[in-house]
Amino acid sequence: MHCSCGSSPDHSSGGLTALTCPVRPGTFPAMPYTPATFEPKWQAHWRENEVFRSENDSQKPKFYVLDMFPYPSGAGLHVGHPKGYIATDVLSRYKRMCGFNVLHPMGWDAFGLPAEQYAIETGTHPRETTQRNIDNFRRQFQALGTDYDWSREIDTTDPGYVRWTQWIFRNLYEKDLAYLAEVPVNWCQALGTVLANEEVIDGKSERGGHPVTRVPMRQWMLRITRYADRLIDDLDGVDWPEAIKKMQRDWIGRSSGARIAFALPDNEGQHLEVFTTRPDTLFGATYMVLAPEHPLVPELTTADQHETVEAYVDQAGRRSERARLAETHEKSGAFTGAFAAHPVTGERIPIWIADYVLATYGTGAVMAVPGHDTRDYEFARRFDLPIVEVVAGGDVAIGAFVEDGTNVNSDFLDGLRTPEAKLRMTDWLEEHGRGEATINYKLRDWLFSRQRYWGEPFPIFHQEDGSTTLVPESDLPVLLPDLDDFKPSGEFEPPLARVSDWIETVDPETGKRVRRDANTMPQWAGSCWYYLRFCDPRNTNEAWSQEAEKYWMPVDLYVGGAEHAVLHLLYSRFWHKVLFDLGLVHTVEPFQKLLNPGMILGYSYRYYDDNPNDLPDASVTAYPSSETQTLEESIVHGETGATLKTRWVAADDVVWNDDGVPMHPTIPGLALEEVTEKMSKSRGNVVSPDDVIAEYGTDAMRLYEMFMGPLEKGAPWSTDSIPGVYRFLQRAYRLVIDEDADGERPAAIAPGAGNEAQARLTAKTTHGVTQDIEEMQFNTAISKLMVFVRDITKEGPLPRDAAESFLLLLSPFAPHLAEELWQRLGHAESLAGEPWPTADAALLVEDTVTLAVQVNGKRRSEIHVPSDAGEDAVREVALADVAVIRHLDGREPKKVIVVPGRLVNVVVG
RNA sequence: GCCCGGGUGGCGGAAUGGGUAGACGCGGGCGACUUAAAAUCGCCUGGCUUGUGGCCGUGCAGGUUCGAGUCCUGCCCCGGGCACCA
């Protein structure tokens, strides 16, 4: 590996240019702390000697720590990415030293849109782009000093991996969990593909924010809904952030209630089914509402209402998802002219259609209980429909009462509390064959095909009779044909559809002519099971061996972004449960503990101009944020009302005026607005780890990211604080290396454990750092290491025992420096194989303790007492304290509270 | 609108089975070294106050307690998620 060398740093002349000059083994240049002289050396050492290789046949206890593997984008890593990677690296190095056989692998989620879009633009095959990006990512990961076991590297686009992804699809198909269906799908024109429900947010694509429309299409679906209950219930057994669990539960959206049948007296043999969570309010149902798309709408609508209904259905169909959302509170609808019979009273109640009822949830029809449902209430008010109170507790003249209460106006339910009334009504419905208890889910089946090239082909043959069969296992993998032109073939046609000599083939089992499936799998497919492949990545006979899976699974710690809460994490749990049912894995859940590192943000700088459509020859005026006004959909000039477009100035181009205000580099007097947001190329706020490493070294970069705050918390990247950790590393270096001599000699190091204070500090640091790492509180662990370096030589030269313990404690955070100093202390072996130090418990107990002394709860003094002093002795010392006597001012203490090891509080009246 | 997080010095953040608020770092100040600067090292650094000392202080207002950043009640603000799911 060669390293690029950035601008010369201002604090250590000459040192970093050595980056390009490899250090000869065994020579120590006479220099101060210059990480560039030894960091690449140790990275090469770890790699070449496979120091971090993990074996499957170990007798040691295992520890599987996994990062969500990245999509290798063309832009490379930015400083926002490594936070989680460094955290798992610290932990895995620590666990290894604690005697665990650690699995810490890395790979590439390498199918995906950007490579394909790049291919459409330039004709470069995605395989080529992907390979280049992977090489760059691997280089960057290695430059971060990570301890990945590269012998287990995975690439989801590799035929040897695709084969097993297709093999799992075969299993899904055979278990009747994969099926083709003509369904309304989310079509994204800009991306040229359909998307899963989980990939659509506010009517726009999760990636890129492009508009999405509903189009009926024949697509592959996976029956994730069959696992809905287990996907909810098994969350109880995993150690995940509550917020993520909740998002998954909400997404699955389980609710229990009843299905109720309403007869249609005017339509022979037909009936309407509704789902409700409140069967107890059935007597309050005064009308019904169907979704405009409900299949019975045309049939039910009476002749005189035909025109109105058709107009409404048409309008609802054309209204975009966004428009529907925008008018959440303005209810609309139309009367069909038809009536249903109330299942208990037989009363005729009118049937309406309205777009507040969703076709895709429940039965697409509801019984409207305006007295006890907010939406029905609004609708009833809008169209003057009757509102009946059936649960006492609120006032239906003012609004819907949606809480539990006691039934009224409800015949046989009167006087019952809500939970009992629900049961009673459900029983009644079941007895009379008018309904039954049921559970409903928001979760829909998973739309699993994409109209793209760069993904896994389906191992499917379309037979001439229209049926589908599986490609035999022995013929896997089904590989992508090579293309020169990656553009979609037509409006909804994937690029593969036009490759006729690939599409048209022969079924090897029957010899019949068959067609392949032109769709490919979504990017989630590869990431659904990669954690299993890491257990046994080079197995060519099976996806993984049973022994490997039994040994390594489950993943003990999984670290990655919270943005995958309902995407990757839900999908992979689903696959895992299917594999569990097939007896292929032995745990019900794949990821035991989950942690979401906070996002590192960048500062970006914006202004606006009045050329929203980017017309080339327009005369453009630029405005600062202060003159703009944000409307619902757009940003306009505060005075003229002209539509404006946001423009961004790259952080590097910003000019700062004397008052510290960011200014536009070329437009005079234009102040920019500083905002902190996710790093992205388009915002010009990306900081590359390559640059940070070139200037301060890898250890400083690692230490800074771990020191800036708790792992779960996000924060803007600020280069200002790096010199602090850099200085700490420098001090640590000088602690061991005598810089004033020729830099080759170790500093004066005393044999043994040193004096008592030094031994105590060493023990305290060892104990504290260990505990902090166990709790993933890396920022406080680092602070304890800083205290050690500051104080250890205060009363004597550095003791050898202290030095060695310190280097071992430092090594997970700053592995290069620790290895370098360890070697200079005379060790021949890498410290990665050393056992983690332990603290002598006897040294952790102090002889004397300092207690705060309060008078009436206010701190007035402090006393020093032997740590084993009794309560009476402590009280005596406290009451004899001059400051205490002064504040007592002759008054008698009413009570003296002694908190051992903490404080004394003297209470007076 | 609903549901989660979270508000602590100029800044990043420590400290919660209630017990010395502000560890550690950044920034700032003073000093040492130096012809000088940089680097380095040492000390100081929540606010107010006339010194030793005192008063105030963890978003705001109350409460419980000998004692509250930590517990309770009611608000305010910020970040994230969901958004007609019957």
C-alpha cells in the first residue's frame, strides 16, 4: 500500500513526508511523535502476518462483532462513516486480548443503483466500477488500522456468493414464501424501478427523494406477513435500543379486533366486511365508508349517485400521495346511494366512499362510529351524519370520545366496561355468524423484484404454460449476461428483457423452451444473510456449514445506522426465521445486541437565487437566507415572492469575514447560512479520513472519533479538537521514548511497579478503562488514559509495569502507537496476542478518603479520614472542623448524616 | 397531531440504586524556556461579588428530601420516528 501525503502539517516539520519513505525494519528514526513513520508499517505487519485471522476450530469462547457492511460508493469513505467501524475495532481488539476468539469481518454490499447509473451514463460495466470502489474502500479501511479478518472478505456480487443468495430464494419459493402477484406497486420513474413499501417515505423514494406512483404490475412478493407475529414477539429477546424495537413493532402494526359482516339488503347475496378494533362500539355505527378503490363500489352505487361517485373515485385516483397527505384534516367523500343492514339491529345505514379509508389496510371498508373515532367524527360533521354516544365518559357534542368507558345505548352491552364489552360483542358476533375475533397487521408482503440490471437474477424459469419453476440447484448461480447498454428497455421493462439470448433458454430437466425472469432482486437480498456467510465464507459446497453456524452465531454485537430500523433489520430477521424453520440456523434471532452510532454531521453553507429552473442565460440574483420565506412547498423571496432555489457553497470555498460570518467567495457581500447536516457530495461538506490521516495520523483520527462523545450521539465534525488527542499521543510517546536524546533510547524506565502512588494509579487506570470499554464508554476510557499520562511520572520515573499496562490499555484505541512502543520496550511479539491487564484489587482501596462536609445541605468544608473510620469517628472529625463550627454559630446539631465514603451533612434547626 | 430521545460553562462532554456539579479535551488567560516565534512545560479558567469569604448556578415553574443535574407534577425548546392503519 502506498499512502498519499497531504499538505505538510504545521506542528511537526518533516515528519509526515516520511510517509512515502518506508521505514526499514529495526531502525528508529530520531524524531518526535511522527505517526506516519510507523503506522503504515504496523498495518502491513498485521496484514502480512494475518494477526487477526480467526479460526473456526478454536476451543476459546467466541465473540462475533459485526459492522453493517457498506455499499462501496465511488465517493469513498468520509469521516462520518468510521465512527461505528472504529468502535467495533476497539471492542474486538479488547475482546481478543481478553481471551475470546473474535470474528470481526468486513465485506461489500456491492449490488446497487449508483454503479448501474454510472454504467448508463458512461458504458462502464458495473463490475468494473464496483471493483474499483471496493479496492478503494479496502484501502481506506486498512488505513484506519482496523483489525478485520480479510481472509473472510465477502462481495455480494461475487458469483460464489450470488449462488447462495439464489439458493436461499429457492428455499423461499419451495416453502411457498415467494410468489408472483399482480399488485399495485410503487413505481419510481427516476430510478426506473418499483420499490418496496419500506423504501417509500412520504410518497417519495427513500433513496434520492424521487416521486413514486402506484401502478399495477406483476411482481415477485415474499410472504413476510406470515412471520408478522414472530417478528414482533421475538423482539423481546434481543438487546436492541428500544426506539428501534418500537419502530419495528409500529411498522408491523399488529392490532387485534374483529371482522364484522354487514349484509346488503338491496344486493342479493352480497355483504360487506369491515375490520374494527372496537367491536364494543358497534351500536354507534351510523354509516359505513369504503375506500374509493373498493371492488364493490361500482356494483353498489345507485343510478342517481353514479355520476357523483365516479367523479370522486376518479379524483381520488389521480390525487397524488402527497396531495392526500397535505389535506389530512379536510375530509372528503361521496354517498353511494346504497345501504347496509346493521348486524345487530338490522337498521339501514348509508354507505359512503372516502379516501380516508385505505384500500390496502384491513378489508378496505370501515363501520363508522363517529361518536368514538376522531376521523369518523370529522366526516360525520362534514356531511351531517348522525352521531350516537355508546361509550359514556366524554361529550360527543364536542368531539369523539376514544378512550375506554362504560357502554350506553348499546342493548346487551349497556353497563359493561370497554374491555368486557369488546369480548361480549365478539362472542355475540361469533354465535350469530356475523363476525369473528381477528388480528390485523399494517405490514404488507415484501415486494421483491426490481427492474434493474445490477442485481441477482431470479433462479426461475417461466414455462410456456405460464407456470414458474425453479432453476435446478446444480445450475446455480444464474449469472447476469454482459451488456453494453444498461438502459431500461421501455417504460416498465428491465434492461434484461431485451437480452433475448439470455432470456430464452432451455429447461435442462425437461428440455422445454423456457424464459428467464428479467427482473433482479433488490439490494437487500445480499445483506439479508451475509452475517451467516462470514461464518464460513469460502465454503463451496454449502452456504455455510452447520458447525460454523453453531460456533459463531448469533452475532454478539451488531453496529450500524438507525436508518435501517425497518429495512435491512426487518428483512434479515425475516430470512433468518425462515432459515431457522428449515433447520439451517440454530438461533431465532440473528443479532443479539444492536447499537446505532450517532451520525457525524458536516457544516454546509447555503444561499438562494431566483433561477429555480437553472436557465442558462437568465440574469440571476442571489439572496441570503435572511431575505427568504419558507412556504409549504417552496422557498420564496420575502418581498417579491419570487420562487427561489437553494444553492450550496463547498465548505472549503467559504470566505470568512472579520466578524466571523461565512461569506460567498465570489459574490460580494452575500452572507451564507451555516447548517449542520449529513455529509454529502452535493452539499460540499464532506471531510475525507484520508486527509485527516495524512495530517494527524490514524491513531489521532481514531482517538478523536471515540473521544468526541458517546457512541450513540451524533455531532458535527470539528477539526478543532484533533490537536488535543494528537498532543495526548505525543505525550504518551515521550513517556516511553527519550526524545531529547536521539529518539532511539527508551526514556528512563524503572523496573517493577514503582512507588505506591504509581502502583495505585496504574491499578485504578486499568480498572476504570476496562470497565468503560465493557460499557462501550470509550470517551471516558480515553480520559482516564489521559490522566494516567499526566500523573504517572509526577513523583518518579516511569515504572516498567505501569508502562506495559498502559500500552496494553491504550492499544485498542491507538493500536499503531501501542505496538510501536511495545516493540521499543523490547518485545518481539505483537501486543495483540498479549492478555488484557488486570488490576490488583488491594490497590484500588484507598487508605484515606476525602469527605465533603455540609451544613444544612451546603458544602462548607472537607475532611480527610481513614477509609475504614467508623461513623462516630467521622462525625467527631466533622464537628471539630473550623468551618463547620463557624457555620454552626453556636447552634446544636439536630442530626448528623454520614454517607460512608461520600460526605457528612450536619443539620441544624 | 401522536410516540420516542435530549436540554449541564464560550464549545465537545463528565457525574444519575439522590450524596463534593463541571472529570477529560478544545478555546481563552498568565507564567517558564527562547534573541524571538513556534513547539513544549507549569498554573488559572461556570457567573456575580471589595480580598480571605459569600451569593447564585444543570431549559422554566413548583414539589418530595437532611440533601435533587438525578425522583414527582405542569410547562418551554431542540433532535428523531410515525403520520387518516379503523
